Amino acid sequence: MHFLADLSGAVLDVERAVSAGVEKEPKGRRGRQVPLPRPAAEALARLGRRDEFTGPSDYVFCNRYGARLDPSAIRRRYKRAAAAAGLRPVKLHGLRHAAGSVLARSLPLVTVRDVLGHAELRTTNRYLHSKIDPAAIVAVNAAFGVVESSSADVPASG
């Protein structure tokens, strides 16, 4: 992990992945860099200050012997943390989809593809449902003859 010069976040180097309990190269057989927001980078930096298992080949999330956590242990820890934070139950993989949807609202789809590690842009298209293009709203209004008004004229939603 490399912190950005302005400390606004970091870049995480993903070189290995675990899928269905098997450790291997990431999909596409190439590592990738994932941008991390500052809170995530700070949490990972705290893990880097532990006494053991901080080497480049060590697991980020490991048991007390440094071994990789099995999927059930990860799920148990995730569920405990979510409950402690007062969050509603969401499957762990659902967080990935939620993150993709949030990213798709403000980033180019190519960037979302790269962050999520998709090989094909069409895989990333599933996150477009959450992206509302303000220009499209203006165009639809214009097509139906709706005259643009100031934001003060728009009723509050809710």
C-alpha cells in the first residue's frame, strides 16, 4: 500500500486473490492497483503496525498463526462488526456491488472497471443503474417542452 503524497488516500497493490478457497493470481492473471479512501487506508495502516505478519507475502487478514482466514471466519467477523456498527445485514459480496454502484455515480465506467478488476467493460455495465446523468434529465425535459427553472422552483423530495 502506498499513501498518496497529500495523504488523502492510498493505492493498494493487489497481487493475489482467493476465490472459492483457492489462492491464485487475480482474474485476468495480472495484479492491479486499487485506490483506497483515507479511512480504509488508515485502517490498513493500523494493521501494518501489529507485531507480526506485516511482510509483503503475509495475509492482511489472518489468524493468530498468520494463516489465511477461512471463509466462515471472515463471515463471522464481518457479521460481528456490522452488528456492532448497527448496520443491517448485507452479504459480504453485496458490499462489492454497493461499492461499484457508488463509484459508478461519479466515476467514468472505465475507472470503475479497473477498480473492481473486471476484464471486460460489459461486466461493469451492471453498475450503470445507479448513474443518473443530469444532462439526460435536461434533455428529457427539453424533449417534452419543459422549461428549465431555478432550483428554488423545484419542490423538495421526501
